[in-house]
Amino acid sequence: TFQRGDWYPIKLFDLLIMSLGPPPEESSARRPVGRFRHVVHVPRRRKVDPRFSELHGHLDLGTFKTDYEFMFEQKKSEMNEREQELKKLEAKRSLSRDQFKAKEELRSGLIKMRAEIKKFESACRRSEEEKQNKQQNGRQHFVKKAETEESMLFRKYSELQEANKLEDWLSKKRQAHAARDRASALKKKRRRVQPEQ
């Protein structure tokens, strides 16, 4: 005998419903039915890339880097080619519209590629740090986002200091912040003083 609230009959009922398959599609009786209908609704199969799927195991960035080293070499050679093309276009005094557009595309593409490489390298560095922490402490310590940002800023600061570009970078940042503050102040002023109708 089962009492109210027992899980067994409910589970059995759910299993029975699941074995029957998905219910038929419901449609409104007020609208006329179209001539061509999908009688059976088939759920779409999701394509999963096994290299990056969590279902197929944990992604080890070290082995990924060694396995796909050729891709990184290709990307670096492509970056060098783009840089040379960009230098050629920048050396010209007058550019046509198409050439100017190509130059801007090359520049934006280079910036994207550099950002991708930098992001991947930082991810590799982070995973290596996690591995080292696990070896030292005996348990895995996942580095927080704030910690990674802090370490990235520290690295950037040290790189700028070594290259003697720290003051230039800080002055540019100050100018950008001042411009942003001025723009936001103007926007607030415009909101307050609206013409009366």
C-alpha cells in the first residue's frame, strides 16, 4: 500500500508518460490550419564538437597547444603577412577608398588576432598556475576572475615600466577618462535643460 506523497507511483507514472514519447503539437482551433503541416515534431539534434565539449572530458590547454601548434604557426605567419601589407599601405601617400577600407580591415584584423593570442596565452598561464597550486596544496584551487585580472594588470604594469612607457600610457588613460567625464556631464546637462513646448 502506498500513502499519499510516496515517490514510487509518481515516478512510475512519469516513466510511463516518457515512454509514450512527446505529446502531439497543440494548435489553436480559431486559426485555419495550413495545408502543409509538420505532423511529427522532431527535436533538433545539437551538434557537439568533441574537442571542446564538457561531455567528452576536461580540456587540457597544454596538450591542446602541442596538438594544434601548426595552427598557431599559421596564425603568426598570417599576422606577419598582414603587418607587411599594412606597412605597404601606410607607406603610400594617397589611398583610394578601397585601399583605405582594406587598410582599416587589416588593422582591425591584426588587433583581433593579437587579442585572441593574448587571451589564449593567459588561459594557458592560468591553467598552469592551477596545476601548480594543485600539486603544492594537494587540492585544486580555481583562480578567481578578480585574481586573474589583478595579475594581468600587474604584468601589464611591469611590462610598461620595463619599456619606459608607463607615463605615456597613464597620460592617455587620464585623457580618455577626462573626455568620457566631459561627455557624460554634457549629456546630463542636456537632459536637465530640455526645451519647453
